[in-house]
Amino acid sequence: MDQSNITIKDSSANPAPLGLFGFGMTTILLNLHNAGIYEMNSMILAMGLFYGGMAQIIAGVLESKKNNTFGMTAFVSYGFFWLTLVGLIVMPKLGWIPAASNDAMIAYLVMWGIFTLLLFIGTLRISRALQFVFATLTILFFLLAAGDATGNASLKQFTGYEGILCGASAVYTGIAGLLNEVYGKTVLPVGLVAKK
């Protein structure tokens, strides 16, 4: 039997909506806090651990099975971003490690902003919806860093609203991908970029 003609068809589900919902919903909830609507609480931390963190990591691992390097890198990275953020908040409260300094948190946010800006370049070949998600996320990280650097309460509140917009755009992109697949047509447009 000639084995060279055997092909394996990928019939696994598209993990991108899961990853986008995990990122988007958790981002909205954290930024409602940043906007001053409620306090930092266990709901945000639990979402960061399980939906923003673990669900995105699972989505990223599944993206690797689909040979999607961009999706794998983004979802696994932002999944671990949420886990590190929860760790930075919780571990000092448990007395396990000293709290990060303000300068350290600024460096952390700037590095995530740079990383996100680099990923934004990749979205220029994917879709307008993802471009918006990554552009607003890049802005969000740099605004968060600026808020920590200046201590400006108004800037921090504004940043919260920008973060809600970023999270909502990820939720939109996730539901668009899901519904477009379920209905087999464009229900919600994402502005796919033509590949050359």
C-alpha cells in the first residue's frame, strides 16, 4: 500500500472563540474595576485564573494542533498573563513573596504592551476585527503603565473604559467566529484580510 497518498483531515473544533471569550470577558470584568465601578475582588481573580488563564491556555494548545502559530502564541501567552497577574496580586497577600514595586509593575505592563504591539503586526494579515482587538490591547497596556507611572486617577479611570472597549471587541470577534461557523455564512463581519 502506497502511504504517500494518505492525508489526515483535521476535524477538531475551532478553539479561537473560546480563547477570545476567555480573554474578552475577563478583560471587561477587570476593567470595570479599573474604571472604578467596583473593588478588586474574588470574582475578578477567579476569572483570571480559570477563564482568562486556563481556558485561553487550552485554546492555545488546540490552536497548535491546527497549525496556527499566531493563535497558539497569543492564547497561551495571554492565558499565562492572567495567571501571572493573579499571582502578582495574591501571592504577596498570602505572604509568599514581597509585592512587586511600582517600577516593576510599570516594566511588566510595558513589556506586555511591546509584546502586544508585535503581535498586532501579525493581525495585519488576518482580520480587521483582530486588528482592533490587538490595537486597543496595545493601547491598554501602555495606558496602564502610564497610570502607574503618574498615579493620575482620571487616567486610570479612562484606561478602565478603554479596557472595556478592548474586551468587548474580543467578545465580538469570538461570537462572530462562532456564529459565522454555525450558520455557514457571514452573520457578523470580521473584515478578513485577503491573503497574497
